[in-house]
Amino acid sequence: MSQYPEHIDLKPVTHVEGVVRLPGSKSISNRVLLLAALAEGETKVVDLLDSDDTQVMLAALRKLGVEWSEEQANGGSTIHRVQGVNGQFPNRSADLFMGNAGTAIRPLTAALAVIGGDYTVHGVPRMHERPIGDLVDALNAAGADIEYTMNKGYPPLHIRTGEFKSQRLKVRGDVSSQFLTALLMVAPLMAREHAVTIEVEGELISKPYIEITLNLIRRFGGVVEKDGWSSFTIPAGQTYKSPGTIHVEGDASSASYFLAAGAIGRGPLRVQGVGRDSIQGDVRFAQALEQMGATIVMGDNWIEASAAGPLKAVDMDFNHIPDAAMTIAVAALYAEGTTTLRNIASWRVKETDRLSAMATELRKLGAKVEEGADWLSVTPPATLLPAAIDTYDDHRMAMCFSLASLDGFIRKGAKVRINDPKCVAKTFPEYFTAFASIAKRGSV
């Protein structure tokens, strides 16, 4: 992984064009690692994301006695060979550090609770501020034995062997879709003798992420019967089985920065690794860019963005793509009019309070920003102001605000300093190298 200084200074970029190969999807990578570990047989995972979040999961699995190895294949692909434990971790006691990886701590907590043992699970200070109570409550109500060791509703956790008697679990869906994902992934372990039904209370947010979960469960032989978005039933008698080899798609959330760059800075800009056949909901970010006036072309495994004129403001519900929606907030600096992002309350419980952080940093660039409990509106200034952007140890803040250095059709980019750029290691360690590769300085 690249080593970054305390800050990176980005000079205005006249236009962008080129091709970027995306790193593997974080959402797919950590789901696949846990499913491969829980399955029967060896799974070859091709092009796993190499980032802080996946390293956290790999380290935790190794502590639990899961054997895995890494090798380089012909053509530059990386292959991880994961030896499945068929639903029983060899090490029944462990102290697990999960960093700030929500995609790791939540499903793993559920797996540990169902399999049983004596485990402590903790992370960085911000992780101890990110809610996990809805998941823990659902598991404890069904017979798990999970204790909060600091603040109720948040990690750290102490997990002991419980006694699961209930075949019906209930979980809130309006805080984080990762709670439902965690239950769905471990439900086959609970359904060996009896069917298990998971009921969702309230509105389920981020539904495309649940689609990823269901798709991958099917790849490992699991069966989930879906009743709309309100309940999910896992029939009895299931065991995860390795699919043999599974390829990790490029990260569609990471694609958003380059697609937006192509729309702001004329392009064409192509990302490789995701396309029209992607299982990731964040490819729908491209549709939002189209509504803003960008030209989008898709292939099976690539998406290309360009623009022939300035972007237009939009007023949209972004509940389905909350991570990628952050990129729209910065693209709004280059739009004509006021852009409003709605139904994004989940931003507040991510790596930082992204609603507050985004509003604060956009104002530094001169934007007029209004912030509500679950919405944000951005009115761009006539001229972008030079700014030092704080990143809050949040990878997406760093990557989003790099776009403010681009020259658009109706306003030029600013000199932007990105503080603590190393936070991009969470999902895209080589981000700033890739961003520099598409920057063209000269006449358009």
C-alpha cells in the first residue's frame, strides 16, 4: 500500500480523461471472506480488495483458526485460498480487533454469537461510537449471549455461547442494512434443524446492499425465500458449500469519483471492473450523473462518463446509494442551481457523521449548504475558494473532495489540500495515484 504524507496539495486540473482499473469491492470482499470461511471446502477468491478493512477481516479469521493463503496468478490477479471450516471456528476463544470496518464487525459478531465460544470484539474509538445495538438485540432475543463492555448499544462486545431457541428474529432496517446482512449470512447456521425467519421492522434502507448479500449467499449454496423487503425465510437443512472460485468485482462506490470526474472535467473517463452486469447497487450512481447532464456509456465490465456542457442541479432520494451519494454532493459544486440530497440519515452513523462533515467542508470551498436530519442542499459559489479539507479519518471524504480541484464548464477548480490522505487505505490505497493519472493540465 502507498505511504502518504500528512497532506496532499492538489492543483487545479484543466480536464480529465483516461482509464482506471478499480480495486475490488469492499462490500463483496468482506462478505465473500466470511462466507468462504463458514463454507465447506476451499474457495479461491480472485481480486480480493487489498485494504485496511479486508486486512482486518483476514486477521480476525486467522485468529479464529481459519487457514488462508495468498498468491499471484498469471496476469497480475491476486488469489486468496480460504479453507472453509464448515460452520465451526477451530479457535473458540479470541480477542478480535476490527478497526473501523463495519462490513467486518457486524457479520462476524453474528457468526461468533451463533457458533459460540468466548470472544471479545472491539475496534478503533470511532467504531465504539457506531451503533450495533439493533443487531445485538435481535441476536440476544433469539438466544445469543452478547454483552456490551462499555456503552450499551455499541462495541466493544463480549460474546459467549448462547442457546438459540427462537426460529424468528426481528431487526430494525432503518439504521444500517449491515444488521440485516449479518443475520442473513449466519441464518443458514441457525437453520440446520428448523427454518429461520427474519422480520424487518420499519423501512429497510440501502436495499441494493441486501441484494449483494443475497446474491453471494446463493453463490455459496444458501437458499433465502424473500417476502418483499419485510421478511426473509431460510429453509432448514442448509450448509454453505464453496463455489470453487469466486471473482470480486471492482468497487462501484470507488467508481463514483472517477465517473464524476469525467462528468465535471469533460472526459471521457472509463472505469474497468464494474458494468451493466454488476451485482452492486452503487452502479446506479451513473444514473444520477445522467440526470445531472452527463453522458454515460456502459459495457459488461466498464462504465464511461463524459460531458459536453455544465451539470444541472438535481433534487433526489439517495437512500439506495448512500456511499456513492457523497460524490454527488461535491459534484454539485459544478452544477447550475441548488442540489438537494434526501433520505441520507445513514450518513450520520458511518466512519464519521458524514452529513455534518460534508456540510463543514463544502462551506470551506464557498458553497452555501443547508443541513437537515436526513438531507443536505448545496448551492455552489460563483468561484470555488482554495481550501484545506479535513477528512475525519474517513476515506470517502478524502476521495470526494479531490474532485474540487477539477475545472468544470462553469467554474474552475480550486487549490485543494487534503489533510490525512492515508485514510483512503480503508478501501482504495492507490487512490491519489489513480487520480493523478487522469489529470490533464493544458488546453481543452
